Amino acid sequence: MPPESSTRWPECNCLALRQAARHVTQFYDQYLASTGLRTTQFSILAKLKGLGPMTINALARELVMDRTTLGRTMLPLERDGLIAIREGSVDRRSKELAVTKAGTERLQRAAKLWVEAQKEFEKRFDPRRAADLRGLLNEVVACDLEKPEAAPPPGATQRRQGSHDPIPRGL
């Protein structure tokens, strides 16, 4: 039996998207390197600056990011004083993230380099195609991609609400 490889699945949407995302992220990271920010950190600062203080859950939703991954990504931002974690303004039990003055200054420096990266990407990829790509990717993000719940196998008996009997009726 031949070894399994990615050549068996040449049209894997997930792989193609992840490879493209890594490729473009590496490109932008090269531009941002002198600021000490990575592309993901730049995105966090930009969202917080643009939308104002928000909870980590709200920011994770906004960035379409796993909450724990976001938590790990923002730790260096907090350590370096670029974001502050403070008591929630609506619910004092929650924590809000906000950009600090130092974070705003770093974001401004990085934004100039981001603009350069953006222009260079569009120069290499074509401005129209880049705009089309962003439109398509926004549609992907907006598309419902939740896995459908599995239907019970044919002939399986539905449990009555509140019933705790694991044995199907009639057996």
C-alpha cells in the first residue's frame, strides 16, 4: 500500500488556506519585525485601538481566534506594557483589554510598515485580485461552517425528553 501523502488530497481547502495564510503572515512579519510585533499582535492592537476596550472573549470573536490562543498571543503585549488588563466597565467581574499609550505609539510605528507591506503585496499580487481575495475571504469567515449534528442512525429510537433510560424502547 503506497504511503499516504498530501498528493492524495490536492484540493484540500483547509490546507490551501493555511499555507496561504502562513505565506502572507511571514511576508507581513518581515515588514513588522523592526517594531518587535508579529502580525497577530499588530492585529490585536489595531482591533483594540479601533474598537476600544473589550473583553478577551469579545476580542477573540472579533479576530475569529480561539480564546486560549489569543490569551497566549497577548501575554507579551501585556508584559511589554502595550495593553492593559483592567476591571470591566460594565461587569466588574470581567476583565477588559485596552491599548496603552506605549501600545498606541508602537501601533503607529508598525502601521507605517504595515502600509508598506500592504502596498508591496498588492503590487506583487495585483490590487484588483487582492481586493477580490479579501472579499472572498470575508465571505468564508461569514459562512456557517459549523459541523452539522449527526442524525441518529436509521431505526434508532429517540429518547423521550427527561428519560434517562439508555436502553431503546422495545428491547
